[in-house]
Amino acid sequence: MNRQLIAHADRLLAAERGTIHKTPGGRISICLVYPNRYAVGMASLGLQGIYALLNSRDDVVCERAFLPEERQLTEYRRTRTPVFSLESKRPLAEFDIVAFSLSFENDYPHLFRILDLSRIPFWAAERTARHPLLIVGGVCATINPEPFAEVFDLVFAGDAETSLPAFIDTYRNTHRSSVVGESARIPGIYAPEYARITYHADGTIASRTVPEGTPDAVSRQRCSAIGTSPVTTAIVSSEIEFADMYLVEAMRGCPWSCRFCMVGNVYRPVRPKPLDDIRAEIKHALSLTPRIGLVGPSLTDYRHVED
């Protein structure tokens, strides 16, 4: 492994507070990948929340990886170094599951870069049981997974905290060859290989058929009580876009539903977090940092915003 690249990863880890380290023995190993720079990815509350959720389970070890900085890509290619996780420096190809978080269409090309550097076949049909299972979630996966459906084994639609625990249970109790088929039965999980889709001449979907026993439609999942959601900031760092800031989700969903905005349409209905839960989360956050950031699509519509 390249010493220069390892040293850079260690510098990022040294600036973090809240990093979770686990021994991999006997646990399901998952690498959570944000297809953009570290500073951008770690500013995503969604990524942070899934990292915390997965690591709350004793049977899972979840680590993180990001798109290498532009100036480092040359070194990755020159030394044929695969993309590796921050925590253990393990290459992506050695994990049981590689989970991508997709929030922006501009990050789609970065999937190519990361998988190419990691020497993981891009198309799901070309991968075998010796490769990691590739899964994806995030707002882009929910609003329209078809542009990248042939890349991933499983797509999570909606709030992953409702379907992810069931998927992990299925993975732990099912033979690797049957995981995709069994997971397709879980509400909110789409297995592209089990769907036969036809298109109109203009590119819109004409029909979708699935095997017997698989849901006719993918049911977008919604966490009804975000006050009890495990999605929370796990790590604060001076190297993140919101430097040394702990992000607290105040509400999910937006009352305006503007047609141009994915968030207003994907995350309906509006679900405010109770004020007491926010206060408790801020109290915990202050043990890590004095900087608190409230997150929501339209915070001025949160009825307790003045409080």
C-alpha cells in the first residue's frame, strides 16, 4: 500500500472526533462510500447517520471511503493502489458489502473512477460471488434509480433506516447466492436484476414485470418518527466542509413541494423532530464541539425555530 496515500488517510483520521474502530472478526464488513471528496462526503448527515446506524450493530463493522482528491488520483493510478477504507486501509474489493450514497447526479461519473481504481467490475452482471455486494441509497436512488440500475445489486428507496436493519438480518442469515432474491422481498429494496423493464420511444418506462413473490412495485420507505431515528452525526472534524460542526436534523420533508426540488417531493410528508429531542441531541453534541448546525429543507417553517 502506498505510504503517501496512507499518511493522507491517517491525517484525516487524526482530526476526527467520534471515529468508530472495530475488529472485523466474524462481523459483516461494509464500506460506506461517498463518491466525492472527503470534505464533502463527511458533511452529509445521511452518510454520517448510516455510518452510526450500521456501527450500532455488534454484528457489523462499517468503514468509510471517498473519491480521492484530484491531486492524489495520479498517485493511485501510478502505483495501482486500489481505493481503500479510512479506518483499516482495506481495499474496497475485500469487503462483504460496498454501499454507495448518491445525493447528486454530478457524482455519477465518480462511480466509474472508484470502481475502476478498486478493480471491481462496473456492471452487476459481470460480478461474481467473490466480489462485494454493491448497494446504493440516497435521494438519487429514490427519485430515479434506472440510470445506474445495472451497476448495483440492490437499491434502497426512501429512508434507509427503516429497511437497512432488515437487509442486514437477511444478509447474515442467507447464503450469498440468495441474498439479492431474498432482499428484493423487503419493502423499500429494489433488485434491478429481477425487474424486466420496457421503454417508450422517448425513453420513459412503458412496463415493469417482476417474478412471482417479488413486490410489483418498490415501496418508498419513510421513517415516521424522526425523533427516534438513529440517523445522527457520528464524527466531527476540522477537515469537513462544516468544520467542527455537529449537524442536528430538525425536520424531514418540506411543506412547499416545489416542482424543481427533489427533496420536497421525495421526503414527504413533513416530519418535524420534537423540540425536546433536539435539545437532548444538542446537549450530547456540546460534549464534542461548541458548533451546532440545524438541518432541514425549510427551517423557517419549523414551528419551534425561534425556541
